[in-house]
Amino acid sequence: CFAGTWDGSPKWKLTGTDKKFNALLKVREGIHPVSGKPIKWNKEPIPWALVEAQNPVDIGSGYYLLPPIRPPPSGRRQPTNLIELPDGDYRKHTNTVRRL
């Protein structure tokens, strides 16, 4: 793989007709390819295993589009297996040490 600079006139140009290249052009401009909002770059690397677990879409040049973050569940969920112990039950006590 060769990477470098080219001082001559451009030999080819992205036309923007391919969706993959359109997304890459927006990323190059610092704009999110889906939402259109400015990208906030973070210099801290993310382990590739975490990225791969999200099923990323390769948009070229080492950039990947991740699926949107799901919103948190609505409302507070209560576990159904917890029951209130009746008063006087020997198992019901405060967080202090139980005296026997």
C-alpha cells in the first residue's frame, strides 16, 4: 500500500454518485453522513473488538458507520421475582448486623 502526496494536477475525482463515496465525502468535511450534524472527534482509540461487535458498515478509508445508539428503556423496570417479606419474618432486618 502506498500513501503520499501528489503535486501534479488531479488525475481523477470523486463524482459523488456512489452512496459509499458520498458518505466518505461528508466525513472528510466533518459532517455525520446520516444526521448531517458536525462530528465531534475523539482522539482516544476504541478497541477494534468493540467496534466489530456493533456490525459496522465500511464507508472507506478506514472509516466505519456504526448503528444508532438505542434509547434507554422507558420507565423503571421492577424485577418480578422480588417480594416484600411480612413484618416479623426473621429474614427481614435492616442493613445492620443481625443479633442472634
